[in-house]
Amino acid sequence: MSMDAATARAGFRLALPLLVGMLVLALAALPLLNDGHPVAEWPLAAVITPERMLALIGLGILFGQFPPRFVPFAIGVMVASGLSAYIVREEIFKILVTLPTAAPNAFFTAPAAGLAVGLVLVLPRKARPYLAPPLLAVAGAALVVGTALDDPTLHALSYLPAALLFEVWTVFVVMGLIRAVSHPFAVTAGQILASWMIAISLLYGGVLMVDENRTQLTPLPFATPPAAGDHPGFAEILAVIDTGKARVTP
């Protein structure tokens, strides 16, 4: 059996049970719909936002294209950076809070993660092991801190472990599928996706940084005060409605 065939079989063996697990997890949200609750009330709904899933899918593609011996090192870098950032997150917030609209937008962690993953994915494959570690550290820190900030349960002990497990799950599903597809076009497709990730992350981050606290224009006063009465300014309209008079188009 060739090396490519063995890699593909290993990828399918990895991806299949993970895909089944994701399906079971998605079905777990259906009782919310049956009870009349929106899916947004599902605790893990904060994890499956488009900007978060874009970074996770890109990370899975990246891990699927990494040399197998480099994957444990890359995982170690992301785990270490994520844990460190979570421990000192308050100090990070003090620095980022000076940016406009940082606090209400999870301190831009979602576009930061997407941008970091996209920059690694767009690199030539031979250069990735040398240039990837610092960018992976940024991605790991942004994903962990962003996941903690988006906690809809108000610090339930089970939320963060479950959310991070779901994110790791997603990355490994995509990684298994990428390893199962050994076609050379997969590398080109990954770089095309990376360019889109970079563009989307920059645009999304720029939109979030727009200061929403702008001075509103004061409405101009009426040229003539509304007529007095029980319904100021609406007397003629109400008269037409009450009498059933047909509307006349000027």
C-alpha cells in the first residue's frame, strides 16, 4: 500500500467517528426548537458563529497539510499560548480596552484568530514550520480568550471545557478530511481559502473598530407646530379613516 493511500485511510478513520459525533451534538440542540426556544439559547451556539467557524475550519486545513511530525509541536504551541493568554487575560484586556469598541466585540479575538490562521495557510508549505509558531500562538490565544468571553452561561463551569472540546473536535474533523484527500489541488484550494480568510478578517475587524458612539444630528423642528387637539398633527388623517373616505392620490 502506498503512503498516500495509507494517509487517506487514516484520515477517513479519524474523520468518520468525529463527523458522527458532531451530528449527535447537533441533534442535541433540537429539543430547544421543540420547546419553542431559539437555537441561540443553546450554550454552544456562541461557538458556531461564522467568524469562529472560519478560523476553526482554516486551522483544520492547516493541520491537515502540516507534516505529521510537526502537528504535535503545533498543538503544543497553541495549547501553551491559549492557557497563558487565559491566565493573563485581564492584563490583555487593559491594553486592548483603549481601542474603540474593543470591549463589546470580544476584544477583536475572532478576526485576530482568522487573520493569524489565514497568514499561516497562505505561506508556502516549506516555509510554514519556520514561520507558523508565532502566528499559531496568536491564533490559540485569540480562540481561547474569545471562547471565554462569548460565554452565554455566565461562567458555568461546564461551558468552557465543552466549548473548547467542540472546537478541537471541529479542527480534527477537518484535518482528517484533508489528510484523506491527497490531490495536489487541495494545497491550492487551501491557499485560496487563506486569501479569503485574510480579507474577511481584515474587513470584519475594521467594521468592528468603527466607533459607534458618534454624535447624532438633532432633528429639525417643525416648520409649523402641529395642530392642537387630542391627536396633534393627525386630525385630518383620522377623519378620513373614521369616515371611510377613499384615499386620493395627489
